[in-house]
Amino acid sequence: MSLQDQFIQAQLESKTLPERPDNMTLLKIYALFKQASNGDVSGERPGFSDMIGRAKFDAWESLKGTAQEDAMQQYIDLIADLKG
């Protein structure tokens, strides 16, 4: 199975995890997904009134420079760990 196929499978599995991950883990999942799908963060950081948007942006920005393939593999590994 190709890395892309594994990534797609992990996306499906992320929706059926045995329990909901904590907020920090959810941010990591989001950031890895965005980095794997879109590459480095783009756009402007949301304003102070959008705290969730800022947290997501900051999490994604923390992965800046990570290769998309590396982000895919980290996403796959994280979902596998969460599945138990």
C-alpha cells in the first residue's frame, strides 16, 4: 500500500477512534493533516478573538519545513497509536 493510500486509510480511521483524543492531540492531528495535504502554513494568523483558529494556525506553523511525506507518515503513526 502506498504512503498516500495509508494516509487516506488513517483519515478514515481517525473518525472511528475508541475515544476522543485530548485537545493537544487533536491539534497535532490537524496540523499533521494540513502539513501533509497542503505543505507549509499559508495565510495570516487569525485575530485574537478567534482562539481556536489561532491554536490551529500555530500548531500547523510549528511543522513549517516538514516534508509532506514525513507529515503523512507521522499522521499515520499517530492515528495507529491512538487506535491502540
